[in-house]
Amino acid sequence: MNEFEMIQRYFLPLTMGRKEAEQLQDDAAILDIPDGHDLVISSDTLNGGTHFLKDEDPANIAHKVLRVNLSDMVAMGAQPLCYQMNLAFSHLPDDAWVKDFSAALLEDNAEFDVFCSGGDTTVAEGPLLISLTITGIVPKGQAVKRSTAQAGDLVVLSGPIGRAAVGVKILLDVLDVDNPAPFLQAAHRPIPRVAISNEICKYARAAVDVSDGLIADLGHVCQTSGVGAQLELANIPFTDETKALVEGERISYEDLLTGGDDYEIAMAVAPENFDDFSAAAAAQGVELSVIGTFVAGQALEVIDEKGAPLSFKRAGWTHF
Amino acid sequence: MNEFEMIQRYFLPLTMGRKEAEQLQDDAAILDIPDGHDLVISSDTLNGGTHFLKDEDPANIAHKVLRVNLSDMVAMGAQPLCYQMNLAFSHLPDDAWVKDFSAALLEDNAEFDVFCSGGDTTVAEGPLLISLTITGIVPKGQAVKRSTAQAGDLVVLSGPIGRAAVGVKILLDVLDVDNPAPFLQAAHRPIPRVAISNEICKYARAAVDVSDGLIADLGHVCQTSGVGAQLELANIPFTDETKALVEGERISYEDLLTGGDDYEIAMAVAPENFDDFSAAAAAQGVELSVIGTFVAGQALEVIDEKGAPLSFKRAGWTHF
């Protein structure tokens, strides 16, 4: 298999199935954007050795790189459309590697209704490097931003957090648990909440995806919106497996709240909109949790079961 | 200067000056696409050591990576809008390097009326790697493709070719000339024909940019359109400096016609449209040349001054 065959056999099929991508023999792809929409565009690069282990399963790499990009679209309330993929290999990968890598992308193309609009492959010394640039659409003027939370809004989370942080610790060999599967799954194959992009656009006043940790990412919302937030630890959703690790003192709440890679969406929602939003999300299989309230000021606090604020040592937390 | 300071000081200014890019504190940029337009999207990656010398002037690298991407938009008849930039550094570059690199991009932003919509910087072993994904717009359904040339159309070129091929030979130390400046300029800072994007969209039936060499790129047009082409060597525009090198037997016509990196636009134009197109391009300072005709069949021939076809040895030429 040479580079040309690799592209023909494994990457070209990623562009199929959508009429917008018919034109891949040209210098660029032509995309039909419906009138009355804004375009939303974002990039994320993953590097071997930094963002994934050098001998990582290619399917895991593929799912991760596409899903973290999809999550950025969801956080804007945008419907993802397509992605450009730029791959830099140190050497031509073997057939099995590319086969598994592209099969995982094809799976996600179908699951999340997106396609590859183009990209390139180059050869460069160093670890595998994958840049995705993702494009989505949102009704004009209705993209959801970080900077628009208001004091009095509810802090709403799209699902349980902390599993990916546990998964990363397992991968780094600093934690050993009896049943690692759900944690590794969360770290390798986060679930971007594409299912509720439209509902986020309709009901959320501000949103961010939890990539750097709940505290850091909600901190960005607070900082850019000029508000603070008070979270109730008891209302933050953790899975039973995650809670068991805290109870067994294998991991701390601080680790879970400051660990990244969950890709749940943290939002500001006006109280009067929550019931409709919650019902609409539930209809798409997503259970929303109210975990606190945005407040005047600039402090971001997490209150424990006894009513005392948790204290955090980690960086990213220092400017509050 | 740490990574954060580098981004704040040198990369954030690249996103300024267009209202669409105000939102860079979010997970993605929001772009206002006018109704009635298609989106055109394309990527090109440049690697240190492959696409530019490892110790290359950062301004040259910046101009090159942006301009080759701009050229892809022009070849589609699209108006470039903005670009995502993904940079992978092996180590944090020094202040002077980033200053020169970003200043060159700022210059081109102004010259070609584009802006940076986002991107990311990562650290990875290996040479500097820059992926740009460029986005443009074109009136709906009017993007210019490669596959739509017709027998009887004129083969039209947007400017002289071959200078970049000479420049690359000088850079690789396989050719030494008395006055290298115009050749190096062509290799480092090709001029993307953004000035006539709208005219290409209006008048050209098919188009391609000359990145891999006139013969190879016109070959793509012929192959995808199911036509051949007959070019007249006497009508292909070369600068006087380039012609002097051929006359001095320092370089051959084959080298000039198969060398890449010129980024002129080769087009199929219906004969009845040429005069209007030529006048409109001239009004933008671009001189068009008719260098031949698309013909029935699949042969791509270049006829010399004596009426004999030139023969080519190089690969890329074999399938004709």
C-alpha cells in the first residue's frame, strides 16, 4: 500500500454519502450551507505521546480526535457538518492500522451524521499528529457563547463527570481499579452530546464543553460572563463506580472536578427554561442535572454535603 | 515568552479586524456566511525539511503556507474568507521567530482580505508542521471545478510560469544563476490570484492552480473532464529572465513545464467569453494568456515553434 492507495482505499470512503462531498477531485470541497445560518468552525490537534499513547489502538485515536472536535460544535449549539483531516505520519502506517483507524471514523460519521470534507496526509519525522478542523452550522445569530451567563441562571450539566479523569490515571499507571472498562471507555471514546445540539441552541444561555475539567471550564464561563457560581457537590452527577472510588479513598473529589476529558456540556440556563430543556433532552436520551447557580461576584465555589466550601490546590483554579 | 503569551501577543492579532472573529473566547469561531453562497473549504500542510528548509526565514514560511491555501480558493472561483491555523512546534520558538512569522501573516491578511479564525498550537517532536484549513465563499452552485472543461475551450493561464521551478533548483543548490532574486521570490512568495477570483467564477468553465506543474495540473483537468489539450509553446508566458536561462541551456522547457509551485491559475474558457474575461482581469492588474485549446481525445500535447510535439520524460506525464 502506497500513500495514494491508502487515500483511495481508506480515506476517500470517509467523504462519501453526502452530496456536498462529491467534488473531492477539485482543489477544495464545496459545501451547501442553508440560508439563514452562521458557520461555526474549530480545530483540535492530537499528538502521539502527548494526547494518546504511541502504541494506542488506532480506533481509539480516531474516535477521540473526531469526538473532541464534535464536542466543540455541541458547546456552541451548532449542528456539526463535516471535518477536514490533516495527518502527519513519520512513516506510512501498515494496512491494518489505517483500516481500523478509518473504520472507526466511518462508524462515527454514521452515528453523528458528519463526513470528511478533505484534508491531507504528509510525512514528517516525529510522532503521529492529527489535526481536525470541524465545521458546523447554527441558525444565524443563535450560536451559544461562553460569555453570556447571567447571575440567577442554573448551572446545568449534560451527564456524569470524572470517569475520564479516572481513565487517564489508569492509562498513566498511577491508579489500578478492579473494573477499568467504563473508565477507559470514557477516556478513549467520550460521547459528544450531538444529540442535544439543537436543544442547547434553543435553551442554553451560555455553554462550554468539559475538556480541561469542570472547574476550569466553568471558570471560563464565569470569567468571560463576569459572574460567579456556587455548585452543590451533592448534585454533581457521578456514576456509582466513580463514587465507590471516592468512598474507597482511591481518588478525591478534587481529582474528579479538575480532571478533564469528559466532554459533557456545562451550561447556564434560565430557571424558567429548565423544565422544557430537560424534557427535550430526555427525549433524546440525555439526562440533565442542575448542579448549582450562577451568582453575582466572581467566586466559583463547590459546597460539600456539610455546607462547607471544598478547597482546591490545583492550578487553573488560582485566579478565583 | 510562554505558549500563552505567544498566542496572546502574536496569534490573537491575526484574528482581529473582522467582526466575525470577535468570539475567539469560545469553543469555536462564528462566521457570518451571506445567504445564497456555498462554502468552499480546503487544507494544505507544510512540513519543515520537506516543504521548506529547516532554517528558512519565518516570513517566507508564513507567506508560503497562507498563499498556497489562498490559491486553492482562487482555483475554485471562491472569495477566501478566513483560515484555521494548526502549528506543531518541537520547542517553543524564540520571540523574534514568532514576531516575523506573525507579521508576515498580518501583511497577507490585509493584502488578501482574510483573517485567522482560530487554530491551535501543540508541542511535538520533529520539524515544524503547519496545517492551514482555508474557508471561502462562492455564489451558490457557481464554484469552478476541474471536471467541466469542454473540447473547443481555450486554455488560459493567469501569468508566467517556471520561475518557482528555477527558484526551487537554486534553493536545492542544483542551479546557480547571476540574479536569483526574482526566482527565489517566486518560490517563497507566490502571488495567489485572489484579485481575479470573482472573474474566474464568472468566466472560467474549469480551473486548477499550478502547484504540481503546468503539465500535471492541466492533466488533472483533462482527465476529469474527459478531454485532451494542445498547447503552443510559443504562447506559454515565461519572464525574460526565465527565457534567458533556457537559451543559455541552464534549464529546459521540460523543467519549466513540469516544475511546480507557481500558483498561477490554468483555466478552460469558452472562446466567446475570453475578451470580456481578459479585460476584467486586466482591470485587476492580471494579464491572461491563451496558451492552447482543449480538444477531443485524451492527449495533452505541447507543440514547439517548429510544429513538433515536445516529449516529456517525467512521471506524472505517463498516463497520457
